[in-house]
Amino acid sequence: MRFFQGVDGVKEIYEDTLRTPDITIHALADPCCSCTTMGDDIDDWMVHYVRRRTAQNIFYKGIWVKSNTGDKVIRKRKSSKRELKMIGELDLPVVIFVYGPRTAIVSAHHETVGLIIENKPIADTLRNIHQAVWDMLPDYDLAPDAEAPNLSNAIEVLTE
């Protein structure tokens, strides 16, 4: 397990996703609590990161908390080998990435910290949970009236 602090540490976690070839990044995030809240410097860097990720043919499959911030990010970066589904009414103060045999957790909520866990069983378990929730969610629609489902409904189906 590797621990990272500060904006440079978060950048290093994202860079690690680019060093893992032929992957899909499975993500769970609230754009209101993610790197988009760390200022213009990280926002500019993130645009460059997304371009590099896209150029390396690394796909991003994200479950995001439905928000106006998320809609703005999507409108800003439409063609980035990304597929998103939205979920509502969920408090996610951290971002979780599962890629290859690794799981990364990033928090920019109070202090900017993150960690990478390199453990295939942990990554596989979280990826399988991500896929199960993904399969229950409707396709994402940028329409202003589109409602995101509540996670409690997905959890009920998973536990039945």
C-alpha cells in the first residue's frame, strides 16, 4: 500500500493509472468532492491527463453522483473514452478507482490525501461490485430533468 499527500500526491495516483496498460478504470465519484474542487491548477492538469489517458486507449467507466458540477464536467470533456452513469442521494467524499490489480482512493474533502492498494482480490471484488451497480443504473442523460436513482434501491436488489 502506498500513501500520498497533497495535490502532487493526487497527481501521482492519476499518473499510476497511465502506467497500467490495457485497462478500464472503474470509478465511483462525486464530482463535487473530487479533484475538480482543488482549484484551477489541478483542473488544467486534469484536462491534460484525460487527453493522455484517451491517447493511451484507457477507458473510464464511472458511476458519479448526479450533480450540476458533474454535468458541467461532462459538457466540457465530451470525447474522452468515458462512459458514465449517475446515481443520486449518496454521500461520497472520496473517489475510488479500480484499475488492473490496483485500487486507488483519493480524498480532497478536508485534506488532500490518497492511497493505492495493489491487491488483485481487493481490486476484483470492488470491480465486481462496481459492475453490479452499473448494470442496475440507467444510461446517463444530460437532460436537466433526468433523475438519478437512489443507491438504496440498488443495494436492495444486490441483497435480494
